[in-house]
Amino acid sequence: MSGSTISLHRPFKDRSFGLVRKFLRINWLFVVCLCALAGVGYLALYSAAGGSTTPYANSQLIRFCVALVMMFVIAMVDIRSIAKAAWPSYALGILLLVVVMKFGHTGLGAKRWMSVGGVEIQPSELMKLFLILALAAYFHKASHERIGNLFFLLPALAVIALPVGLILKEPNLGTAVITAAIGATVMLGAGVRWWKFAIVIVVIGVAAPVLYHHLHDYQKARIITFLNPGSDPLGAGYNIIQSKIALGSGGFSGQGFLHGTQNQLNFLPEKQTDFVFTIIAEEFGFIGSIATLALLFMIVVIALYTAVRSENQFGRLVALGIATNFFLYCFVNLSMVMGLIPVGGVPLPLISYGGSALTAVMLGFGVLMSVHVHREAEFAVDEY
Amino acid sequence: MKRDSKNQTGFTRRALLIGTAQTAIFGAIGARLYKLQVDEHSKYQLLAEHNSISERLTAPERGVITDRFGIVLAGNQQHWRALFMAAQAPDPASVLDNFAKLVPLDDDERARITADISGRPGYIPVLLKDYLEWPEMAALEVNTPNLPGVIVEVGTSRVYPFGAGFAHPVGYVARPDVPEAKANNVLALPGMRVGRSGAEAANDDVLRGSPGYVQTETNVHGEVVRQVAHDNGIPGQTVALSLDVGMQNLAVQALGSQAGAAVVLDALTGEILAMASNPGFDPGLFDKGIPADVWKSWMADPMHPLQNKAIAGLFAPGSTFKPTVALAALKYGSLTPEKILTCNGSFQLGDHVFWCDNHIAHGSITMTTALQVSCDVFFYQVALGVGVDRIAEMAHTLGIGVNLQLDIPHAAPGLVPTIDWAAARGVHWAPGNTVVQGIGQGYTQVTPMALATMIARVATGVEVGPHMARRIDGNLQDGSDIGDWPALDVDDRHLAVVRQALFEVVNTPSGTAYGSRLELANMQMAGKTGTAQVHNNTAAEKQKNFNDATMAWADRPNGLFVGFAPYNAPRYAVAVIVEHGLFGAQVAAPIAKQLMTYALTNDPAGRDIPLTTRVSSVGAPS
């Protein structure tokens, strides 16, 4: 009983699909939303540079275009081939995490980055996608009875725990928590009972004070700052205060493009990355920020819709995981900007300046579009 | 398929639940945004307006200038100054009133401050007052609440530890003028200075550095609560000049109260070891402000203290020009080392008589003797024989009358006339003009630096160019090493015979500079004296046997000397001019002797290499 292998004997339901037809089957509303978000990002980065296409806006646009092409290419890959690559890519992700821990370079006190052919990559970003693929492959053929079996769930927990542990070691608390949450969501989608999650949450709640003592100082500082921003007004709390002022001073209709005082006067360091949303909120006001939020929400909705429409369990679980990954990016970043959760280096996907998160997200969207394009694909099933 | 549809139903239910939860969270984020941006907008708007983090640029520390051994020639000293960030004051005018009650401001300063406030971006503070006294500073600190936006901080000002004696080579700095500050915001920063002369001006770009910034948090009243962040910027780089403090001091002392200049070069590299120009001035005054009476006294001084005579003073070279004339004639064959010409004490050309110095008849002599005793009549004939254009060509080869590409501003190229030059100027060039060229009078004008370059090139046969910036930020500059310069385009045999004549000038009893021969074992100086008329340089004047002590100071001839040492392995070149000092042999050669004695004793050009073992490709005694 090889529970985790997938054999691919059965043909695609509609064999006559050529590349062109496949291409046309891409969800174009989704592509429009992506481009709209990239456009919002372009404006924000143009403003962040004080009204200049350099150094941020143009280079980010080029990255987006490259990533978009990559997404189209991946969308053409048969979802069954992707399923076949699930475990090898998971192994590669683990390997990259180990390599980055040993040889990666340190940024802001953490070893998260490595350089591949001049491109900076953050293996923990890729790992989230690979974990989704691996879990989807694991649960693809599982019956309800087996999902009810605790011993069937333990390997899946190990598959989640391994990368989460490595990411914690980097150390990157935020991404570790997000990775665990994505894994949990995929398990939930696969049919694992709600009460089992409840037990895990209670256990974590009890263990939290103990774990807190094992956190790094900067992680503790973030949590304390979050709980009481006034305690360190010029350190980490400074960002939260300035960020909230930027949001609040935007008002209903904003201070006008390139006229946000908080933005233009550089109250927020590195605002083009994690705090990019403050630029939109300050200069375009509530209208601008709610419109951006709506676009982000559309992405999540289309991803979930893709999950529901897929006729195979692998595609469903992958789409659900990718939707959740994107949702968590938005949730963590926006909550951070609004001072709702501790500050923690999570960019706003498609808008923030930087290539690593963008590449990882668009890679995921490529897989998502493959799920969509190949939604009627049938997997050969060994057992049921 | 049945299993899968069961899976599908279950999944759809769960996905919808997850989707609902995510939608709810998106809704919560939207609601939170509404609360922050619409409900609480006025609160945050107020905070943004009073947002008190402000950034201002700070001036970087100017780079230090040192001599070749690291002794500081231009450094920085700290003092207190008051700055004003007008944007932080609700009413800048009243703040200025309050400030003026504590620290007096005159009308000019007030006008300047008002102009600066309106003309600059907010992140550049405006200077209220430099060089605050301690009581003023204390008064400002106590009255901080009445002075929103006023900052008291430590600034630096330029100090010149060696003062007037180094003012010409090192130069001075001053505040940027209004157009400069307009063109470059960085220069508008209080504390920024611009090099105006000497090494300060020549190396201004590397000395300046890049500004830093200070972020401060101020409360609603504009008082600084605390510093948020700061960056000191990048201080200017250290510039080590080729000067040797000991040599320069000696040159200044040797000139004493006389007006004049003395230049010592490393004859193999062109490095300037000393460049004295007397009198000097206090270079620090340009930074702090020159009192009117001092400025007037400088302007009225007949010795022109602000002029760097070493590179901008133009003088007739007199007899120091004779080696150049000789080399030109040797090159074109109109003169050979063996050729004998006769001096009867005068030389007649048409109906005009040109006299030898003191009307002495030197008899039938060779070039060597003519240089040794400085016979004029010999060189009248040589000049006529070779012609003015060829003399000019050789002068240019040797560095006279050309732009020497000095790394010091305000240098004058000097002039050696040619037929073309005369034609362009509408000057009728008579043979008599060529005659006086032979003894360095007439239209020829040289700087002491050009003379030093000439004698260095004659001494080594290397086409060195004088320069003063030796190391910038520790990096040795091009041209500072032996071998960085090409060979001179002059026949080595001609150079050797001229060098030998110059040796005899100093080291034989009948030589004009015998009195200034070196008193060192195994090392001799070679050189040439010169006494150049300054007043109405006509041939008619020359026949007067001037009894100079009775002449007015400004009418007396200039005394000159050029030389090099050691004779058998030339390393140092010297040029000295004492303005209106009478005879070069009496006033200039003794200064050269002191400088050369110092140079050969201390060997600043190659302290790590013993002089006696240094190999020279040229200059073996014949």
C-alpha cells in the first residue's frame, strides 16, 4: 500500500487540447486582477521614490512581467506532471532550507537568503508552495476512513513539522507560523476533523508561555512592542505609530498622489517593502486602500473558486493551499501595517518592492492556473 | 468516481467555510481601515501635521591636509554654533527676535538669515551664529522654550597650525558664496567650506566628503525631545602633500622679511618639497572673516602678500636663463662646447651698444667659462646666432613659458616671446630684442616654479612636472615615483656639458656662486645666479652701472638663483628669487645653500634610501 504515490495511466479527458486552447482556458479575470495589482504597486513605488521610476518602480515592473511569463508557462504544464514532481520538489525545498542555514547570508539577524545565479531567493517562500504540493499529493487518494485514522495523519504532521522547524531555526517566526497555518488548512480541506484542530490549538495555547522563553530576543521584542507600542516609541513601535498615522491621515479620499507627507518625508524606513500599503492608504485614502483590498480579495476568491471547480482532489487541495498562502500574506501584512499583529517582515504580495516573494507567489499562481486549465484531468487511481 | 464526488462535496463544504472565514477577515480589515481612515481621520491628521520627526543634513568633516610625513597642515577645530530649522517654529520671526536678545545679530546677519530661510529646503538648517561664546551658548540652552527650531551644535572650523608660512601652498577655505550654495544644496549646509586657493582648492572635491543627517523628534512646541537617528556622513579624505614641513619652514625663515619665493623640487619626480612665497598671510582669517583693516593692509602692501609668487609671480629670469640659451644653441649647432667667443666688455649691434655686467671684458672664452663668470656679451652673440624662436622652443622643452599642469590653482604660465607672438601683439621684433633674450631680459617672464622645473630637468634629463598632491586617502598619486616621467628630449651630452659649467659656477673660485658652495663631504651643488632688472628693461638701462643701494626698493633688480644637488647624482632642484634684493649671488644663492644643505642632510625625498647608494642614469662628472 503505497499511499503517497500517484500513477498516471489514465489519459486527460480531452486529449485534443492544444497549447493554444490550453492558453485560452487560463482564467483571464484572474490575470486582469494580477495586472491591476501590479499597476497599484507601480504607482506606490513611483511615489515611494519621490516621484521617480527609479530605483523601485521600473525594476519591479520588469520582475512582474518576467514572473507573469513564468506563470503562463507553468500553467501549460499538465497538473499530473506537477503532482508527480510534488515529492521531489518537497525534498528540494528541504535541501534548500538546510543549505541556506549553513551557507546563506544574513539579513537583519537571520539567515534567510541565498543567491542563485545572481537572483536572491528565500527558500522558506518556495517551501510553502512545495509543502502544499506534497500534502495535496499525500491526501489525494485518501479515503474518509483513512483520514479518520490518526496514524495516517502522523506522517502528514511530520511533513509539515520538518520545514516549519527549519524555518523557525533561521529564525523566521512569522513565516514558520504561516507555513504551519497553510499546512493545517490543506489538512482541513482534505477532511481532517475540526475537533482535532481544536486540540492542537489548545495544546499550543498552553505551550505558548514555555515557547516564549525559547524565542529570540528580537522576536520577543516584537511581541512586547505589539502589546505596548509606547514602550519603545523609537524602535519597533515607531514603525507601528508612523504607519497608523500614515493610514489615518489619508482620510476618505487621500492626500493626493505624491503628496502624502508621511511618505514623502520618509517617516517610515524601507516603506517601499513591507509598509508599501501605507503609501496607497495615505495618498489615495480609504477609497484607494479599499479598492486595493478588493483586488487582493478577488485573487483569493478566484483561487478558492478554482479549488471548488477542480475535479480532482490534488487540484482542489493545491488551489486551496495557494489561496490560503496568498490570503495569509495579505492578512499578516495588512494587520501589521494597521498595528494588529506584531511586525514581522512579510511583504504585500504583488505590490511590495522585492523579487523573492513575488517569484514565489507567481510560481504558485502558475500551478493554480494549471489546476484551472486541467480541471477535468483524471488521475489514475490505484485504490479506493 | 463515487468516492471522488463524495470527496468533492465534502471539500466544497469545507472550502466554502474556509472562504467564509477569509472573507470575514478581509471584511474586518476593511472595517479597521474605515475606522482608521474615516472615523479617526482627524485625530491622525493632527498627528501627521505635528509629526515631529524631522530630518536635517549635517556637514561632513573636511579632510585633513598633511605634509609628506603626516604632519597636519590644515585640520579641524570644534566650536559651538547655533542653527535654525525654521519649519519647526510656529513664528520664525519672533524666534529670531528672541534669539537676537541673547546673541546679538547685526542687520546684515539678520538679512542673510531671512534670505536663507526663504531660499532653502526644510531639511537644510540655516546658520544663525558661528563661534558662539560659552555665555551665549548657556543663555540659549536656558531659553530653549522660547526658541523652537533653534539648535546649538558642535561645528568644525578650519585651522592651519603653521599659519602664514604655509598659506600659499596649503591655501585656505571660505564659506560658499550665494550662487554656489544655490547650485549645490550640500554647500548650503552650515559648516560647509570651499577651498579657495592652494591645495585646499585643488583637492576640494576629495576634501569635502558627503553629508550625514540627524533625525530628531520635536514636540508641538518645536523643542527637540530626542534624537531618533543620525549618520555622520563620510568625512573628506586625507590629502598628504609632497611638502616637507622642515624644508618649507626653512625656506620661509631664510627669505625672512624679504619679498620673494623659494621652490625646492624632487628633481626625479617633480614633487614640490617646499614652495615658499613671502610675505604670507593668516589663512584662517578667510574662514572666520577678515577684519577690514587687515584686508586694507594686504591690499596696500607693495609686497603683495596674497599673491603666490612661486607660481603666479612673473619675473625676468636674468642670467638664470643662460643655460636654456646655451642648450638651444648646442642643439642647433650654432654653438659647440669648444667654440670660443670674445668679450670686450660690450657688444655693438648697429648703432646700439649692449654692455657686459659692470662693463668687464672677459676676453676669449668658451661656453663653460661664460656660464661660470656669467658673461653677457658671450650670450648676446649666442642668442643672435641661434634665434629667438629656437630659444623659445628650448625654453618650452625645459618647462619655461608653458602651462606646467600644476595641481595648484591660479598658476601663471609665463612667457617666452617668439616672432609669431611679437607679430600677433604688433611688436616690431628687432635683432636687439633677440640680444637681450640671451641674458633673460626683455619680454621673457617666468615663475620661480618654472625655473625650478627647468633646473630639475637639466639636472636629471627627466621631463618632470612639478606637483604637490602626494597621497589621497593613503594612495600614492601618479607622478610621485621615480620612473613615472619620460626622458627629456634634449641631448644627454649637451646636458652634461651645461651641468659641468653649472658645477663650476658654484665650486670654482671664479664662479659667481662660489661663496654659496656646500660645506658637505662628497656632495656639491651646481647652479646659476641671476640678477634681473625690473625697471624699464631696455638695453639703454643696462649700460648704467647701478649703484643699487641708492635706488628705490621697487626699482632694484631681483636676485635669483637656480641649482641642483648632489652634482654627481642629482636629486634636489631649487629656485630662489629675492625681489629687489640686488645680486642673486649675494641674496638668493645663500638661501639655496641653506635649503640644499637641509635637503642633503635630511633627504626628505627618499628618507629610506641612503643618498650615496642611489643610482642615477645621468650626471656623472666628466
